[in-house]
Amino acid sequence: MKNLRQIVTKAVVAKGKKRSESTEVLCPPNKPSGILGCWIINHHHQAKKNGNYVEVTGKYDINVWYSHHDHSKTSVYTETIHYRDRIRLHYRDGSTGSHEEVYVKVIQQPNCTEATITKCGEKFSVCVERELLAEVVGETKVCIQVHPHDFEEEWHFGDESSSSSSSGHGKGPRSAGEGKDSSSL
């Protein structure tokens, strides 16, 4: 125990992931004849920790390009959808109890998997999927082993010589005073 130290640092102490699928029913102003395309844009979200969960509130816009009046006209219908997801957290070492920061990463942006006209023929049914990853950063302790102050790592040095030949025939490096007049030194 004498050579162990605890370092207090910030680290990811909990994580959670959630994949959500939902079906949104949209009511366009004109009776649709067919769907020409559907896309989702402008996704925004915020998160806060609540117990062992992260609550994510967000919104996005669904855009449906459709034909109406017996396929003689086209329009784009846009509606903003609000959502709330609860992501269960899994702690590595238990709750730290101190100030924790919450980060949410979007693994899969809200995406349309299917868009159809409902049986009544006046609305759209849009299936949306999304996936979010929540991370909680808090203070934790890391235990390390320390070495005494006189500890020095071993280095292995091979025998080296300043000259490779003692005959002085120009092979190998010269020493500082070799080959110079001693009066010029």
C-alpha cells in the first residue's frame, strides 16, 4: 500500500444506448394521390440526467413530397415532430454523486424507413427510426503504483570506441586534438 497512489480524474462513469422506432401520422392539406419522397431534417436535441436515466428531448422536421388532385399537382408537406427518450444508464463503478456532465451522441439520425398513405386515403403514415448513445462524465479514482525516488530505468549500452582503428590511416572519427597543431589549440 505504501507504493500505491490514487489519482482523482474525470472519466466516463456511465453509458446507455437506445434505438427507437415510431410511427407518425401526418395530415396534409390536400388528399394525397401518391408519395414521391420523404426525408427528415433539422434534428435538434438536449439531455439531462434524472436518476439512473438520461432524458433526451428533441425535435425534427418530416418532409413528405406528394402528388394530389389525381397526380396533377405536387406539394411538400412539412411537420415538426417532438420526442422524448429515456436512456437507462449502466454504471461501471456506481454513481459518483458529484457533479456529472451528460453527453449524447447521435448514432443514427432520425430516418424515414417507410412512408405510406393511410387506409382512409387522407393521411400519411411515416415510420421513423433513430439511435442515441448517452455518456456521463464524472470524477473517479485511478490507482497507480509508484517507484522510489532513486529508481532509474536500466539502459543497455554497447561498448563504443571513438576510433575504429589505432593505426591512424584515416579510418574512423578523429579525436578533438588529433591532426592539429597543439599551438593553435
